[in-house]
Amino acid sequence: MPERIAAFDEVIHAPQRLRICAMLSAAHQLEFGFLQERLDLSKSALSKHLTHLTSAGYIRQERTLRDSRNRLWLSLTTVGRTAYDGHIEALQAIVAGGNEEAT
């Protein structure tokens, strides 16, 4: 398992990609349609973000046949989960640092 390092991640930081990673981090896997509905994105917009995350090695995609329909299931890879956790730690450090300066 990759070592988690608090590091700002440009791939994850885009608002919709951050939301995608947050939702996937809370679940083993999610179906494309569920993500699309919850994020209120068009198929093309969600696909674009997923392609970016998949190219970075952060998301795994698995197609299955269910109820006579092809379904696309998505999950964070180990690398993706590590990058997401590190990004969240970096954001928390930024917020904590901002709070320290205000006191």
C-alpha cells in the first residue's frame, strides 16, 4: 500500500472530481448513474471527470450486466484512496494554518 503523504493534488482538487472522490471514499463502489444523479452532472461531464481520474490511476471502472442493462461500477484504487486521503490532509493543514494565523 502506498505511503500516504499530505499533499495537494491538482487532479483531485477540481470541485467535481473532489466530490466524486469523496463519494467513492465512503463506499466500496458506486454505479455511474447513481453518481450522475447525486452530482447533478450530464453523462458527458461525469465521463470527462472519470476519464481524468482513471488516467491518473485513481479510479477503477468495471462494467457488468444487470437487469438486462450494462452498468458501470466505479471505485477508488489503492493509489486513488491514498491520494485522496493525502489531499484531504493537505486541505486540513491549510485550514488549520489559516486559523493559527488569525489568533
